[in-house]
Amino acid sequence: MQKPYVIDEMISAKSIAARLEELCREIHDEFQGTDKLVVVGLLRGSFVFIADLVRELDLPIEVDFLEASSYGDGMESSREVRILKDLRGAIEGRDVLVVEDIVDTGHTLHHVTGLLKSREPARLKTIALLDKPSRREVDMKADWTGFEIPDEFVVGYGIDFAQRNRNLPYIGKVRFT
Ligand code: IMP
């Protein structure tokens, strides 16, 4: 049975929206003139972030999704990354932006970018809403990061704890009571 917990707000919905605007200006500068950017969301945690991100981007885009194995129902990374659902489209010669919710140990983004690079995109960039640098186990940093956070387990804005709390409009940290 799940231990009882409360959620303390850490990053407000307003702060997320303001940071997203800044990030999208930089992404726009990077990709302006692109034929059609492929925005790849890593399921499931990035689904809210990618929805807000693409609506803020004034660029021709396609959206695709990839699902990698993650924490399951626990709080610990499995480290061994498996692809559960691959992209629908080919990315060879295309400009690609990979959208991740959190870079934690770094294994997921490291594995996914390695896989996608082997498909020879013209350009491959990465964005993560959150980064927990103190937890890193492999050398990995997204090209753009929304917020660096301490080693706390967080939920909301698409991110879950055992499949719960994805629908919170803000990022909160889990505190067991
Ligand atoms: P990594 O492979 O250790 O970098 O983990 C990346 C994935 O772990 C993220 O995409 C999340 O799905 C999950 N994750 C990492 N930290 C948290 C957290 O604080 N809350 C919920 N999921 C997390």
C-alpha cells in the first residue's frame, strides 16, 4: 500500500509559463528557417510540457512520441533503459528536438539521444523541464533546461508518482507524512 504523502508546491504554474516563454525564444532562434522541426516527446512525463511548448513555438513542426522504460511504480531509476514505443516517423536528415520531463541519473536521455543520433538527423537538440544535477550518473546535460532542482521527488505538470498527480498544474515535491 502507498504510504500517505502531501505535496508541497515547488514551482508555480506561472513560473513555468514564464520560463517556457524564455526557452521558446531561444529555441526559435536556433531553429528558425528549419523546413519542419520534429518535436519528440518522451512519454509519459513530457505530455503536458510538450503541449505547452509546441503552442509557444512559431515554427513549422511535427510531433512524434517515444516511450522509454522509467521508474515503474517506484522512486528509483532502473538504469537499464528499454524502448517501449518507438517513433512513428523517420528522422534522417531532419531537425529534431527531444523533450524530456526530468534529467535525473541521465541514463534515459543518454540512451535516447544515442539511439536517435544513430538515425542521422541533421540536428538533434534536447530540452528538459527539470534537471537534478546532484543525481547524475552519466555525463548528460540537455541543451535547454527549465529549472535546476535539488534531489527531491517531484510530481505535477505531467510528472507522476506511481501514475498519480500528473494533472497538477504546478510542480510539487512529495513529502511523506
Ligand atoms: P533518468 O534516466 O534517471 O535521468 O530518469 C529520467 C526519468 O525518471 C524521468 O523522465 C522521469 O520519468 C523519472 N523521474 C526522475 N525523477 C523523478 C521525480 O522526481 N518524479 C517523478 N519521476 C521522476
